Amino acid sequence: MSVLWKFYKRFDFRRISIENIVKRLNYICKEINIESEEGALKLIAKMSDGAMRDAISLLDRCVADGSSKILEEKVREYYQITLDK
């Protein structure tokens, strides 16, 4: 078993902050000429739970219909999220 440990690599991934995910999503939106609301990107970042790949996937699904804007209302509707009051 000790021989196998020589080839074993361990990666300890940490969750990415919501702020950093929002920054990256905003950058992506600008690069692909998609308008986005800050609230929509924050919501996507929260849903991704600190995983950048998941956040980008969620963003991709929001623009898959050909829309040029990502609105918070659209994200809530698409993912069936209700407002907490």
C-alpha cells in the first residue's frame, strides 16, 4: 500500500467566495456581450455553493435560450426560486 501513496495526489479545494464568483461571471458576461444584473449574478453565485464550474454552468443555462440579458427575475423563474419575506 505504501507504494501507491507515492502516486497519490491530494487536492484540497476550498469554496470560492460569492464576491469572486460574481466578478468572474461578470467578466464572462462582458466577454460574450451579455448584459447582467448584479442581483442575478449574486443569485447564481449563491446557488453554486462556492464552485466556479457550477456557477458557469448555471450561467450558461440562463443564456441558452439566446437571451442577451440575465435578469434576477429570470434566474428566479428559471430555477423556481421564491422570494423570502
